[in-house]
Amino acid sequence: MVGLREIVMILELNRQGLGVSAIARQTGLDRKTVRKYLERGLEAPVYGPREPGERLALRFRSYLTERLEAFPGLSGRRLHREIRAMGYEGAYSTLTEYLRLIRPAVPRQFERRFETEPGQQAQVDFADAEARVERLTGQIADLLPTWSLAPVVDAVQAMRGVGFIVAVTVVAEVGDFQRFDNPRQLMAYLGLTPSEHSSGASVRRGGITKAGSGLARRALVEGAWNYRMQARVSPKLLARLASLPQAVRDIAWKGQLRMCQRYRHLVAAGKAKVVVITAIAREMAGFIWAIARATTPAKA
């Protein structure tokens, strides 16, 4: 069927001086068709009536209506499969357009409201959670003096971002820090070192290995977020430092200066924050190792 676009092209090529054969070659039409439209001129093509095809409203209306009345949520795909089995050969889009016309509206489900006093429920939930946290933290604090690693727990709290729970978690998961000859061994033990895929001279590094204790690793990552800000000593940190040796305080301050600066440097370099925080957590492990090695555990 020749469309209006082809007719315009035939007339334009003829205006440029091309003959019937040349126009037929360029348009891909036969010469008889080209000659016919040259004689007819620019007229909108007249299309004949469409062949009577599958009429959903006539042949399948009752079936589709019954199915949708019984199951309003039936999908068009399923109904399409069903009527195809009955002999439907039309397009899927024709079916979906028809379904939009006959599909019954789904009644809205009314909501049942109930009200409590403003903030009452949330306050009760938070109060219970806070009470549990305080109770468990108190139990840990009561047991701490009987632990030989209690001095190490106190010492590592000199680090910014290492509170009581983080310190207890890391020390409990690591145990004896003296078994690590250098901080890199501790970093690898906690799974904070990059994985490596090497072949010959090619070395490719990936994400962290995530070996060792996931609890200690998560605690360090949580504490690492504190190094986003400028290096400083908060009142809480100052209270923790009061009873610690000067050597421990010096290590902690040196670590804070380095890690705050490193955070800014890595972020400025375009690194993703999650990558930067993991790198800071890895360095935290190194400074915790130095503090723990400088602290003498209590006698059991």
C-alpha cells in the first residue's frame, strides 16, 4: 500500500526531471504504480474498509464479563491466554483496551482508625529499649573489674569514637593484643584489609576481606564516623582521658589528628564515603593496637 509519503516522493522526483523507470528504482515501486500516481497527482490515499477481524465486543464479551465479575483482579495476560485457547487471534493491546472499558471498579477498603495519646506509644517503646540498654550496659560494667583486660578496655577509650561498648566489643573479640607483632596483622585479623587477586605481575585489589570478627569490625566502622569532624577533645572524651597515662593520651591524639586529616583528604579525592569510613576504621585498629600494646593487663 502506497502512503502519502511515497506519493510526495514520486511527485518530487518527477519535478526534478526523473523518468518513471528512475523513480521506480529509487522508491522500490513498480513503474505501473509510479505512473498511476503521477497521473493522479497529490491526493490523500483512500484505504478500503478493513477486513472483518476478531471483534472482542461480539465474540468474547459475555465470557470476559463473567470472568471479571467473578474475579476482578484477573490480569490481561491470563485472559489473553484463555481467549486465545477459545480461538481469539487478535492483538493483546486490543484486549487490554477493551478490558479497561468493562473491568468493574474495585471497591475501596475502608480503614479502621484507632488513636492513642500523642507520643504515648512511641515513648513507651523507646523507654523499654533504653531501659534494656542501660540494664545490660550496667551488667557489663559490673563484671568489667574482674576481667584481666579491663585496663586495656579503659585505655582504648582514649580514642575518639571508642566508647565503653565499642571498647568492650573490640577487646573481647580480639583478646590478647600481644600476639600481633604489628598493626597490619590486627587489621587483617579483623578483615579490614583489601582483598587481592594476583596473576603473575598483575595485582588487583578488591573490597575488604571481611575475615575475623564481624562484631569488632562493625564496632570500629561505627566509631570511624566520628572522624568526619575537626580534631577536638569533647568533655566526655576529656573525662575518659583523665585517669590514663600520658603515653596513651599521646597515641590517641596523634591518631585523631591523622584520621581527621585522612578523612578530609580521601573525600576531597572523590572516594565514596563508605570506602573512606572503612579506611578510617582500618587505621583505628592500628592505633588501638598501639594503645593496647602499651597497656599492661591486670593479673587474672
